[in-house]
Amino acid sequence: MNYRKKGLKFLLGVIVEDEVGRLVLTHKDRLLRFGAELIFSMCQARQIDVVIINQGEDINFEEELASDVLKIITVF
């Protein structure tokens, strides 16, 4: 988990400074593997629309948990 990415710092800056009105993503996990919900919460607090183009199918809790565990194992 690298939160020092230049693009992420830029995105946080424009969100905090209210310089963006809409955040458009191709996939939810392209923003951050983990922690995207924090960015989404910041956007909601600043009344910034978040648009995710490829949302995929809805998965149940067990499938999402298994996917998250595999992502963690892959990272480490």
C-alpha cells in the first residue's frame, strides 16, 4: 500500500481545495487497492460526484472477503 503516489497526493489536494466537481473512475479498485472508501467519503463530504464506469456484478459478502484476502496475499 503506497500512499505516497504523486497522483494520489494530487487527487487529495484537488478534493480538499474544492477544485474538482466529479471523480470518474474506470474501476473502483483502480483508485486504491485498499482505502478507496476513504476517498469516496471525502468526496461525499465535499459534495463531489463519484462515477464508476465498470462497476461489475454485485458480489456477496463471502465473495468480497475472499477477493480481499487474495489481494492482501498478492500484495505481501
